[in-house]
Amino acid sequence: MVPLLTPAPAALRRIALCLQYDGSAYCGWQRQRNAHSVQQTLEQAIAGLDPQGPNRTMAAGRTDTGVHAAAQVAHFEAAGPIPPERWAKALNGRLPATIRIRAAVEVDPSWHARFSASYRRYRYTIYNARTPNLFLAPWSWHRYQRRLDEQAMGQALEAMLGEHDFSAFQRAGSRRAHGRTTLQEVRLERQGDLISVELQASGFLYGMVRLVLSQLVAVGEGRLSGADFERRWRECQRLEVKEAAPPQGLCLLRVGYPKPVFPRAAWYDCQPRFQLEISDSPDLQPGSAQPFVSSAQLPPGGAPTRR
């Protein structure tokens, strides 16, 4: 009797994905036992197309409940015959409209969506007008009590550049052994009633961006001085940072790598900016009539990346 031969397992290929999602309906990126996550939804779609594969994904960062992503990056191992460039179209045919794959490419087996990344960049949008706007509500934080002083906010941000201990801006429950990270670039810009704040770092602490934004808005409204803002984070006064900005204004803008992974059109600055023709800013506090931009960057090759 001739023994049956067991077919050799198919060689796995590592596929990198650039994806967008509307975080409103999800508990965040990471799988949760009793909640709907982006990771679970994506892995179910992959399993339907590649039943022989591990069907586990690794992302560059874990976004929180309600936080959006314009160009999140994840990777998985594929065992089936689908060509790498076809994965985007195939997955979009199975995913809900709240998740879209922008690009899919094959990468080296040693490449990792998280550990190969050199930076993550977030954008937070604030709507600083008296009248609510239905179309802006899912993507911004409506602050209508006072006109925000973007000059003071920008100056407070610039002092944070470089490698520091930002434990004051870390939510409880983090498993990190330390609070040090390198803030590589900051940018704040007002266009009419809309203020956008961008932070780029080698990595972010758990809940860091939303905690920073809550304190920045307090500076912009005059409830917190720039000196006290700086003292809080330099002295790691976590107990003085008692509230976080709401999640809907936050978007993971992109993840950077030493060598380009995706086509620029699919990856770079994919979150559109809103524009309003008429201003309705509150006038309880004076503000600059001209847009303010604060942008600073560490020298090329700056401080080493910490994870």
C-alpha cells in the first residue's frame, strides 16, 4: 500500500496594508472580547479570502475607541494565491464601508508594521465657532465658549520638541515601562474657525495626544498658563491632567518608515481638510486675524527611536 503524502504547507508571504477607517463605530483598532474592533473586522475579511493563512494582523499603532485613521499600516501573512497588488481590491469587496484599504504590497519577512516604523503622525481638528455644524461633528471637537488663542497654543507645543518623559500625558492602564518618547515635529494652524494640530513622534504613550490636546485647549482659552502647561509635563504631574479631548477630533494621519512602502498618493496626508466660507468665531477672547503656523523639526537622524 502506497502511503499518502501530506502536501507541503504553502510558503507564507508578508503583505503590508495601508488602510483608512471611520472609528465612530469601533472600540478602536485592537480586538476586544465584547466590542467591535477594526482588527477583528479586517481579520475576518482576510480569513474569508485566505482560509489557510494565520489571519492575524499587526498594526503600527493602536487607536482608541472613536479615533479615526487616514493611513494606518498593518501587516499579515498570506498563504493563498492572491497576488499582493490584488489584496486591496479583494478586501474592499468584503469590508464594511467604514474601512477602506488604500494599498497592499508584499514586504520582506523581516519588515514589521510596528517595529520598522520611524514615526507616527496624528492630526487633531478643533471647530472653534459659536454655531454647531452637523457635518463637522463626527470629525472635530466643537469648542464654542471662547476664541482659542492659537499663538499661545503653538508656543506651548514648541517647548515639547525632543526626547522627554511625557508620563503626565499617559492614561492609566499602560504597560510601558517608561514614559519617554521623542516628539519630532509639531504643527498648529488656524484657518477661519478650524484649528488643526499635528504631532509627530517616534511613538506615543497610551492616550497621549488627547491628553495633550485637552491641556492645549485650556491654554488657548486662558484657563491654563503656558508656564503651568510646561511645568505639568516636565514634572510628570499626571494627577493635574484630569481630562482628555474627545476621540472624534483625532485621526492617525500616517506612519513613516525609513524606506517608502506605499505609493505616496495612497499614504501621504489622506485626511481632507475642511474649509468654511464664513467665520462664526466667538469673540469673548481676542485672537490673531492671520493664520498661525508653528512647525519645528529635529535635525535629520535626530534622537533614536524608542518603542
